[in-house]
Amino acid sequence: MDIEGDVDLGTSPDLRRALFGLAGEAPRLALNLQALRYIDSSGIATLIEVLKDCQRSQRQFVLFGLSPAVKEVFHLTHVHRIFQIFDTEEEAVTQA
Amino acid sequence: MTTSEATAENLSMHVTFVMRSHPRYLAVVRATVGQLAVTAGLEDSESRALVLAIDEALANVIRHAYHGRSDQRIELECHAAAGELKFRIRDSGDPPDPTSIGSREIGCDQIGGLGTHIIRDVMDTVSYRTSPEGNCFTAAKRLRRQS
């Protein structure tokens, strides 16, 4: 699944709906964040919710393609340690 | 929005937003604060972190002071002068909960408090004040001297 644009207080509910719609079905969910320009704490919280849901049901949740700006937010919030993050889709597929 | 600029030698810029508490305005604030930060001399990564911190402070007002109501007044003042960037946010919503505005340890999978952590991590000074006129959040970021 590709995520693009800005994820903030106004758009994170849409992201949550979309991800929970997908996460309910797929045994493995890989998010492409290459076109994500901005993410705030509400977006990070949404990703954590999805991660916890996947962990509960023993499904895999990985992220790839983070821009330097998005990586900074993950590091600022220290959540880079709890996600499986890869540079490319190929790495996400082969190494996860 | 109003802006003013004095001299380049002694940077002085002031930007004021008066807006409704709707999340759609956050992108406008982010663009302006980002430009203000770069013009004031912050590096790109510092500027992005500052933008995030101010965005989080406004989101806190919308979420917690106004409980998601989108038609309430928020005033944001941004001031660049005397070696620092200062921000003041005023609202007339519910006062902040003192137990939720303190920084907390993060790094696990807890969801709450990320925004407050970001604000305290990025800004050099942060304070909250509540009075009969409303709530006032102030924060400042020091600017490094230009060579």
C-alpha cells in the first residue's frame, strides 16, 4: 500500500480507516512511505495501532521508502525501534 | 495573517495567525513557520523539527482544549528576534491537564503523549499558562549565531 502527501490531525483518521480495512485481511502488510511528505504524532500513533493489531493476530507489518524528513520524525519519537523499516520494497520483501 | 520585517542586519519578523480550530489550516501554518525558520537561519532538519513542534502544539489545542470542535478561535504569534524564535498560542478552550503536559519517557509502543514529547524535545523553553481570558502556550527556540 502506498501512503502519500501529509498525514496530520486532519488526515490520520482516513489513514487509520484505510489501514484497518486492509490489515483485517492481509497476512502481511507493507507500507510504501516514499511519497509521504509529512507525518505528525497522530500519524505515528495510527501506525503504532496497526502494528499492535498485526502483532496480536500474528501478521507482519513493515514500512519502507521513508524520506529523511519522515525518518527524523520516527527518530524524534523513538518509534523507529519498534517498527521493521527497510529502504526499498525489495528489501522489505526479501529481508522481512 | 499579518507579517512585518525590519532589517536583515538585526532580524526581526513577526507573523500572526488568527484562525478557526480546523485541521485544514495546519498545512498553511506549517508552510509559513517552515519558511520563517529557514529565513531565521535554522538548518533544514531543525526547521522541520520546529514545524512539527508547532503543529503538535496546535493539534493539542484542537484535540484537547476544543475536543475536536472546528469552529473555535486560535491565535498563533510567531516572532523572530534577539537570537531566538518565539511562539505564543492562545485559545479559550478547556485548560490543559497538568498531568498530561509533562514530558514522559517514550520509545515503547505507547501511543499517548508523543506530541508533548516532541514539543519539549525540540523547543528550548516551553510554558503553559491559564487565566480567565483563556490558555496561553509559549515556546522558544534559540538561533545559533551566523558567522
